[in-house]
Amino acid sequence: NAGVMQNPRHLVRRRGQEARLRCSPMKGHSHVYWYRQLPEEGLKFMVYLQKENIIDESGMPKERFSAEFPKEGPSILRIQQVVRGDSAAYFCASSPTGTNLAKNIQYFGAGTRLSVL
Amino acid sequence: DQQVKQNSPSLSVQEGRISILNCDYTNSMFDYFLWYKKYPAEGPTFLISISSIKDKNEDGRFTVFLNKSAKHLSLHIVPSQPGDSAVYFCAASATGTASKLTFGTGTRLQVTL
């Protein structure tokens, strides 16, 4: 049973370009979460999605960032017109259950390290 | 506003001894707590969790203690092994908040021979 798969592992973009980060959840999981980790900091929640729905995007910057989890295919985190401050590790997690359930263990992928030149 | 705090950035422990990692939280709505372990260039790996209805949960060498009145939890690893050297993150969630996890800043544990 494959774990959470993220690609690419490393992504280099120049300022103003677009970055697309992909995440395939664990088999049987329909809940996906994106987190961002800046150097020397903990992970910060960005967005929670179920298939075709954004459930909570309270951690997403209002501009340039978007996320989707289509009926078919991986979840995508998209960053338009990247700036140097977007350089970070972006982690995706998935879980079999979602809201209002105490035992919500989230399983993480290896992350995508975005570097903006 | 750091709702989950890990005040010790690093900890060094001898192999075979006990490692105690601490975590404090401020949000009284948190009712589920998790510990994750992270190696460099990898994603966090789930270790152990505890619900607020309990004060202790044990899994092999790992035990998590929860003190709700003090809003404090700790992870005990005994005996510590060199392979335990990693960064440990405490995380918390609250029922009804879309299950998002709030993480601490991590404690780097080094287990020496």
C-alpha cells in the first residue's frame, strides 16, 4: 500500500513563474491537507480538501495560491507569480476520515521543496 | 500567535536513557494531540496520539502524557536509541475545526552513543 506521493521532490522557479505541486493520497483516503514549512519553523496548515471540494482554506494566502482535488487525479497546489518568500517545503497529508472525528491521524508525503530564484 | 509551543529547540540524551520531550498549548478547544517524528528531507511520520479523555497512551518505547489542567503534554522515549535522533513535532487539533493540525516548532533530539 503506497504512502502519500508528492512530486516533484524539488522545484526551482524564477520570480514571476508558476509552481504546481502534486499530491496523490494514500489508497482509500479521500481527505487531503496541505501544509507549508518555512526554515526553522513548524508546519503551518494551508488548506483541507475532499474530492472536488475545498473544506477549509483558512491558511491559504488570499492571492496567488489555489488548490484543487479533482474527481480523478492528484490534488494540486498552485502558486502563481512566485516570489522569494514562497521558498519553503510544502507537505501534503491524507487521512481516511475528516471532520469531527477524534482519531484523525494524518499521514504525510515526503514534501516538495520549492526554491524561488 | 503560537498556540502550540515546544520551548526546547534541542535535546541530547545518551543511548539507553529516557528522552522527555515537552509541549505546551494555549487553545482550550484542542482535544486531540499527536507526535510526529521527522528526518531531514522526509515528511513527518506519525508516532503516537492521545485524546483529551485520556491522560496517558503507551505504544512500545513511546508514551505520551497529557495534563489538561496545565495544558501540557510530554513524550517519553525509553530506552532511547540512536535511530531516534530526529526532529519531533507536537501537533493538536480541535473537533469541528476541519481537523487541521496546529504544529509546534519542533525539538531536535540527538541520541548519543
